[in-house]
Amino acid sequence: MTAATQTKHTPDDLAVAPRDIRFDLASAQKGHWLGGDPVGTAVFNALSLTFPDGERMFMDAVKAYRDRLSGKLAEDAKGFIAQEAIHSREHHHLNSLIDRERYPVAEIEETIRGRVKMARERGPMAMLISTIALEHFTAMMAEMHARHRNLFDTTDPEIEKLWRWHAVEETEHKAVAFDVFIAATKDWSPFKRYMIRCRAMALVTIMFTRNISRYAARLLEADGYTPKAALKAVKRFVWGDPGIFRRGWKTYFAWYRPGFHPWDQDDRPLVADWMAEFNAAVVRV
């Protein structure tokens, strides 16, 4: 392993540009918005419930190191923060439309806030390390969304558009926090950086997949599933068919390669048509 890992960065021709879009998500009030599928709806609602507090932590993790950034990376960090702020806003809107009389949304949100609070209490570097691992995970899911576009075929167009827009920007900013991490740890040895990020990914993988599955199962219980049946159905969805956590295994395991950088794999062609659709909403920050 060499110090070459410190020279890789987001492509010079890529601008991390927020797209300020407000989505009409009223159809989420009808219940099973993912094509009438209670299991898939529960999984994506569980994901959405983590985003407002989680993405605010991502923003603060990057903000903590802005004084160490310059040039393009400083601009990318500014764009990342703006993108995540808008993601947080729109997913908060989606979350507010889930039937809180029926589903244990407040309970799940309280659990998420507690987990984020614990992550914050570990300090800025721990927050940043968690952020780079979670950003790789969300970029992998965005890639799988772009490669397997049928999942939202029978979903309300505005909700489908929300998830496509999110996938575009997760792809676009997938390396920003990673690049900030490299800048913030420039005095570390490549071996130390490698070991810490690999350990973080292993822990995040266990916690993230377990927590999303548990949150989704709790939502399903409100639809009449027993706790055992709910967890079984969720695990089948995320690991079996369609397997939203399983499909991207090649991208996932690339993380563990010495010298890895998120832009070793350029996914922009996968989302080029979506990006073109949303670029009219780009705002300069």
C-alpha cells in the first residue's frame, strides 16, 4: 500500500450541485405507496426515517473539517452540505405523511435520534469515519437503483422521482466525505487509514442493515404481521428478492481494497439520463 491513496479525488469535471426540488408526496398518505407492497414500502419508509437526522450528522461531520479544505474540495464540500440539507428536508416531508396513528413512527424516530446522538458524542473524526462508510453504502444502493430500474415501476411518479433524484445526488457526491477524510488524516499512515476505514465499514454494515431491518419490521407489525413474520419478510426483501442490500456486493467489497477510492468506479453514465432531467433545478451555492 502506498501514499497514492492520498492523491485520488473526485473527478475535476464533476460539480457537486444541489438541485432544490420540492416533491408532491401526498400519495404516501395512502399507505403502501411502493406498488401496493407493504414489505417494500416498510423498508423504504424505514430508510427514509433515518435520513433527516443521519444526513444532518453527515453535514456536520464535513463542516467540522472545512478549515482544512481548499480549492475544488472546498467547493465540493459546500455542494455536499447543500445537497444533504435538501435531502433531509424532502425526506422529513415524506416521513411526516406516514400514518402516525397506525405506524410506530415516533418510536422509530426516537431510536434513530438516540443512535445519532451516540455517534455525535464520539467526536468529529468518529462522525466523519461513520459518514464515509455510510456514504459508500448509500452510493452502492443508488447504483443498484440505476441498474435495476423496475423496483419503482408501479409507484406514484412523484415518490419515484424523489428516490431517483436522491440516487443521482448520492452518486454525484459519493466521494466528498471520503476526500475530506483523506485531507483531515493527511498525517496518518496509509495503513492506519486503511485499517480504520475497513473496521468502520464492517461495523456500519452490521448496524445499518440490522437497524433498517428492525425498523421496517416494526412498521410491518402495524400491518398485522407477527414480529417473526415481519422480520422474515423484510430480510427476504433486502437480502433475497429484490435484494437491495445484496445486489451491490461487488461495489461494496471494493471498499476493502487497499488504495480504494469511490471514483475508481465512475457511475455517472448509469444516471446520465436522470441527471439531465434534474439539472434544470441546479442551484449555485
